[in-house]
Amino acid sequence: MNKNPSTTKTTPLTTWHRAEFQGREGELIHLAAGADLVGVTRSAVSNWATRHPNFPKLVLETGPTSRRIKYVSKAEFIAFAELRRTTVTPRRKPSPHRPGAVIDAEHLEYCERQVARLRGMEIRRAAKLAETRRALKVARSRLAEAEATARGR
């Protein structure tokens, strides 16, 4: 974006970054319309603007500061999009599709393993509880004996 104050003209709702396009507004396109024109998403255009130094320079921004509409040269935008279309970018291999029946079977196996694990925990904790109750019973009887011995003195 050109920040040279001699070429940037600003009004409260309009900022021109490239004065040579003033009066030639028909040659401009805003980024959302550009995305529709070349058949990509708005986020793809936003990514292009961020990642590629050869993305067309902004010509005009309009609207309130909180929500600016950005315009570029339509010819430059189409040329950039065509360049992007012809550039081969390596893609990740798509993950193989797993049928729903396979996913359901794996989920069933997982649930069965969880149930078995929880049953084992229940058995171990029940045994531990029984052991704790036996130890408590022994401790109470020893306490009762100690109290009886202490009173008998």
C-alpha cells in the first residue's frame, strides 16, 4: 500500500492510495466482488493479500474506519488470480475415506474396552472398600478394648 502523502488523498470516508485511478472508478473492483469474479472465497483473497507481495496494491478504501471496503484495479486483480491459477502448489494427500460402518465398529470396540476397564476398576474398588471396612471393624474393636482397659484401671 502506498503511504506517500503526496499521492494519498483522504476524505472522511474515502482514502485514495493511487491517485492515477481517480475518475476511473469503473476500472476498480472491491475484494469481495473480486473473489466472486474469479471463483474463490473471500478468505482466499484475504490470504493472497497478506501472503503475496505481488498482490495488486490498494487503490481506494471507502466507508467508516471500522469497516473499510478495499478496492484494487480489476485488470491487475484478474491477472494476479490467473497467475495463482496456473501456479501449481503442492497439496497434502487427502486422507482415505473410512466408511461409516468401520467408524461405528471402531467406536463400539472402544466403548467395550471402556466398559471392561470400568468393570475392573469397580471390582478393585469394591475389594478395597471391603478391606477398608474389615480394617475399620478391627480398629473399632481394638479401640473398644483399649477404652475398657482404660476404665478398668
